[in-house]
Amino acid sequence: MSLLQALPSPDISSAVILCVVVVSLAHLVPYFVDPHGIHSYPGPFLAKFSDIWLGWTAAQGHRSERVHELHKKYGTFVRIAPNHLSISDPDALQVVYAHGNGTLKSEFYDAFVSIQRGLFNTRSRPDHARKRKIVSHIFSQKSVLEFEPNIRLHLTTLFKQWDRLCEGGLKSLSGDEGEGGWKGRDGRVWFDCLPWYNYLAFDIIGDLAFGAPFGMLIACKDSAPVATSQKDAIASYGQECKSKFDYFPAVQRFNTPTDRADLLGKLQEGRDEEGRPMGREELTAEALTQLIAGSDTTSNSSCALTYHLARNQDVQEKLQRELDDELGGEDDPVPTYEQVKRLPYLEAVINEALRIHSTSGIGLPRLVPAGGLIVCGREFPEGTVLSVPTYTIHRDPAIWGEDTEAFRPERWFEADKVAVQKTFNPFSFGPRSCVGRNLASLELLVIVASIFRRYHFVLEDPNADLETREGFLRKPLECRVGMMRRNV
């Protein structure tokens, strides 16, 4: 074949050149026209022209850390996409996510839609207002307290298995040493605690959101492949049937009245302003949301708490002294919420863990509405995407002190309470904040108090960092610890 024959035809070459020109113009024209008025803001060079930088950074699993480094380099305002500005000022929280400012969730949330839009991923203000009215009463403090017996029941099951671990009588059922662990000469059982927190969280939320637990704690393993996708989470838990909703086991409850106090029952009872209940698809979508939101968040936070307490022995011992003083005469291994809800050091420990390891650390993107928005003295036109990175404002030295990477619960007694209140953002802020924060708070208080009253933990490697990978949530990869029963 001659060189001339090997060359692409003029038609193909022209098409390739035209494609390159069109793609280039699609990125360059908006940059020079600058419709969002953010041309002058600093950031990665590629981010000025394309979403590729942000997409690639997110795919690496460390978006929050990378954006944080950019803010340390450039300051308060950083351009992370052609129309997206990250603002690392706590005052911006009160504007970007506030009631009545008209901002909307961006197209970022389209990726989370399954079956139909739920409370979390709907971008319509009227639709969100309707759904929130139905769902919010379910997570009122009064309603959440009705779920406490379920939570305490599953913690008791966890303790039966962990006690067997400590006694050397429980072996892994999956063939993975991480679940079963091994007992050393020091009397501790050494294992990865992350899978166990997954079992606990999924059994609790399965019980509340579906009407029955997944049975992971009893099986001592992941007995349902629930983590692959929202659809798979339900499909794996149910059974094969003709309709795509028939494998949702709680569907049996559509036509079977029950007085059981759980999330599903309360979702079925919910009504909007016109007295209409949720339909089957809408109910299923909301139950899916509760499964995803109520499982990984609890397990991630519990794991991070265990890591930081195991690494900081003085903090763990101080917490255990408080628990011993307050619960010393209590025989039940799982204290009630009423017994632990006002323990100051316990609350400080949990808050410090949520500060340093917010399960959602990224800046949640919001679209500026018609008429524009003024944030931190800067004006932004309609269509600009703004976000406030939780990971970064939780490390603002002006609020938290210079040792922001240290796990030090004492800072919660020292810091300016007003400044802390407007900066601490583990559940987001405003009308789109986490509707389940009351349930999350109850779970963490009871879980942490119960576990650290009963067991003592050390890290397998005292110098090990808590490795994470971030999608929407910052998920620990493992947490290898040595555990021993305490004499209580």
C-alpha cells in the first residue's frame, strides 16, 4: 500500500477537523463571553473551559481534599468548572442554601434518580415542598423516638456477636478473616470493624424502611449485595416477581394494615396538602432514599468515630469515664436515648468526628435563580452554580483554631458558639437539609455510648491514616482495630 493510499480520505479528515473545531468552540466561546461573570476567579486551568477537571477529580475519590487544597492556594473563591464557583466562607452557607433565596439543585442530582425523583433528588421547588411536607413529620423528634427500640434491638444483636468474637468463639462465615477476626496473646480480637458497622446500619435501616432487617448481623456477613445500586439494593432484598416493584418486600404492606412503628408505615400514612397519599412508585422511591441515606451515613460515621477514638486513647478514656459515671448502675448493655442525650463529652466526641469526617464533604451545587444572587459581597447572575465545601469550612482556622486536622473534642467547649453554629454543617443547611438528622443523631448517640461503654479499642497500626474514597459520601476503606471487653 502506497503512502497516499494509507492517508485518510479528504472527507474523513474534514469531518475530524470540523469535530475538533466545534468541540473547541463549545468550550472557548463560553470562556471568552463569560456569561456567568466568573472569568476572573482563579482555579485549575482546565476547569475554566470544561467540566473534565471536576469529573476527573471526582473519579479519583478525593474531590473534597483536592478542592480544599485549591482554597488554601487561591483563597475564598475557586472556579472548579466553567460555570461553577466554590466558596469557602461560612457566611455563604446562609445565602447559597437559605430559605427563600430561590436557588435550585443543579443537574448534578440527576445522577441519583431511580424509578422516579424523591425528596433528595427532585429539582422542582413545588415538588420538593410537597414531598417534604409528607416526609418531614416522619423524622420529627417525637416520631424518631418510636424507632429507638428497633435500634437498641440490633445493637444487642451486634454485642452478642462481638462478645463471641472476644471469647474466640466466632469465626468468619464468608471465608474473609476481616469479618471473623483473630485473637492475639494480649486478649484482644483484631479485625476490620467497617463491615460490622455496615451490617448494623443496614439491619437498622432495613428494619425501619422495609419492615424487616436484612439479617446481616445474625449471618455475620453481607447477606444481600445491597451496595451496588439503588435498584439492586431492593432487588437483592426481595424476590423475583413479574413487576419491577413486586420484588420490594414491603409491598406486602400496601394492602396489609399494621401498627408497627417504622418509616414505611409512616410514609404510607403521610398526606400532602390535598390529602393525597404517596403512590406506589413514589413510596418506593422514598424508601430507596431512606435505605441509601440511612445506611452508609451511619456506618461511615460510626467507623470514623471508632478510628479516631482508637487512635486517641486519652479521648477514648475520657469518654469512657463519663459513660461509667452516668451509666455505672445500668445493667442493660444498650442505654436509652434519654440516658445519653445530654452527656457533654459524648456530644463533643460525635460532633468532632462529624467535623473532621463529614460523611458528605463536597460542596453541594446550587443554581442561582433569576435576578441573581449576592454572596459574600459578590454578585452572581442567573445560571451560575455555587457551592460551599463542608470539608473546607470544617477546617477554617478562624473558627476551629490552627489544629484543624487534630481530633480534639475539647475545642467544642472552647470555640465561639455562634461562629460554630453557623459553620458546622454535617447535615447541610436550609430547606434542602437532611430530613433525617434527628434519626441520625439518635443513632449515633446510642451507638457510640453503647459500644464504648462495653468495649475498648486500639488501632492495629497506631500510625495508620483512615483511608477513604469519596463518591457522594466519604467512605472509609477499612479500619483495623483490636477490641477487648471492658469490666462493666
